Amino acid sequence: MQYREIPHSDLRVSLIGLGTMTWGEQNTEAEGHEQMDYALEQGVNLFDVAEMYPVPPRAETCHETERIIGTWFASRGTRDQVILATKVVGPGPHVSHIRGGTARLDRKNIEEAVEGSLRRLQTDRIDLYQLHWPDRPVPLFGGRDYSPPKNDDSVALEETLSVLADLREAGKIRHVGLSNETPWGTMKCLHLAETKALPRMITIQNSYNLLNRCFDGGLSEICHYEGVRLLAYSPLAFGRLSGKYRNGAQPEGARLTLWERFARYNGPNSDAAVEEYVRIAQEAGLDPAQMALAWINARPHVASNLIGATTMEQLRANIASVDIELPGEVRKAIETVHHRYPNPCP
């Protein structure tokens, strides 16, 4: 395993991080435990979860993923071997079952969310506490364009950071990060940290893959100059970059087969791009999924590539991508496809 330092912190995280959002929905508790056992054995030390997991979010399964991690900590005694990251939800109709539909990034909600996560995770601290998405209206989960709100009642970022400061002072969280955030929101948080002595955001967890490189357009520059690091989620674009959905295939038990709502990475240009990326991998004798992951692993602003798997076979292959270095001709071919089909799925 390779490890990368996160500036402005004492965190040294594995280049491959373990995503967990299928546990409690597509995966059982026992399967989640098996995945964590294997990942830890392979040197993976960053586990990422969220209070709303598993996905798709439902009242019947809400918080189940955190609970599964908590029972694993309790049964294995492994808490000190893991850098534990979780998230607090912002407002939105898809989380109306959380805190009675009043979830915001204000003091009451964040304090309640932290206490709930600590209890379910069976731990006394969270190493990296992330804002799952902004409290203000921004394009989310495939949205492309920003529209100024007519009535903006967003919780002020200064209030949110002040709550996080108090939780850090109490020892309940160690570091803070963003998720699904924009360049403006990232720089605003960094400015408040510098001018108001508030906690500094050290990471940003955004979608990043060969079909969605929007991060490179502005956020990567912030990472370079400000020392923020990316935790890349959806590195395989819901599995599409593995090639398993090509030609209309619907593999049994796969996410896009089970739920039509996961259409973020669908579309004519994404289909064409996937065909090209799979061809590049096959001609180079590479597994398409491992090629897509290895490309992310080599990006300088990435601290950890958050892989997810529903089978142990997938998990083993995904983790093994850390040992793959893409030849120059493969990297060049990838860039050619990107210029032909730039960011078909934001």
C-alpha cells in the first residue's frame, strides 16, 4: 500500500480508501466485516462512511452502515488502526427521514449528528468529519449549472465552522473536510479559517473519474496552492468504467440494475467515452476498472481513492490497482478521449 500525507494535519492515509455505502443494503453486516478485515490486511487505513448510509437513502436502512462499522470495531478491537471519516447531511428532500426532515448544517443538527455517529460507530472520536454537501443551493449529484437562489436561508458557513470548532475542542472530532463542494465554498471556508481562527478544511470529497473531471477545472488549483487534498468518490462512475454495463447489459444485483435513479453517469457521450476507455485498457492488457482507478491514483491532488465493492473479487481487484503504473501511451490515449468527450457526466 502507498500512503499520502494530508497537509495541515497529522493524517497519513492509504492511497486506496474503503468506501462503505453498500453495507446494509447490497451487502450484509457479515460481508461488511469481511471487507474491512481484508482491506485492513492490505494496508487500507482510511474508512469513509456517512450518517445517511447506506445508499439509496431510506428510512428503513438509515444509519445502518455506521452501525456495521461499530460492531466491527467492537468485535475486532481495531479502532486505533483506522482513520475514520464520516459525514453530516445538509438539507434536501432525499434525507427527509433524518432528524424529522429538518437537517441543516447548524449547531443543533451537527451536534446531534455527531453524537449519533459516535454512538453507532462505538468510538469516542471521529478522525475526519465532513459536511456531506453544502447547506446552500448548489448543483449536486450531476447538476451542471448554478442558479442564484431567490430566497437564500442557508446557514452561514461561519456558524457551521464554529460548531465544528467546539466539537474539535471537546475531542469528539479531530479534523474537518468538505464534500460535494464548489470552488467558492472551499475558498470561503479557508478564508474563514484564516481570519476567524476556525477549523481549516483539509480535504474535499467530490466525484472524480474518467467521465467526470470537473474537479480539474478549478478545485485542483485550490488543492495545489492551499494544501487541500481530494478524497475521490465514484472512481468507477457507479461501475460504468468497468465496462460491465456496455451494450445495455444489466448484471444481476448491480446498482444500476437495481435502481434506475442512479443515472448520473448515463448518456450518449458517456457511452461513447466508456467504449473508448475500455478499448484502451484491453489493447494495453489491462483490466478496465483497474486502469480507471490507477489513473486516479496517480493524480497529485488525490490523497485517497475511495473504492467501493459489493463482492470480495471486486474489492481485491480494486485495492490491487495501487500497484499499477499506467504506461505513457495509455495516459496519452486517455487524454485524447477526454478531449473528444470532455466531462460527459458532471
